[in-house]
Amino acid sequence: GTKLVENAGSTMNEVVTSVQRVTDIISEISAASQEQTSGISQVN
């Protein structure tokens, strides 16, 4: 029982870390998209 709880806790930590990584990547994509939009509007 205790070992299962420890494993579940460890897995949850990994999930949280992965979600943070995905959030960072989405933020980078968003920033890049805004830069592209800005660049396109300057060309037009």
C-alpha cells in the first residue's frame, strides 16, 4: 500500500513537470506567432 502511494506521488510529480514543460513550449510558440504577425504587418 505504502509503495503504491509513493509510486503514485512520484508519477504525479513527473506529470506536473511534463505539464510545466508543455506550458513553456506553448508560451514560446505564442511569442513566435506574435513576432510573425508583427513581421507580416510590417511587410504589408
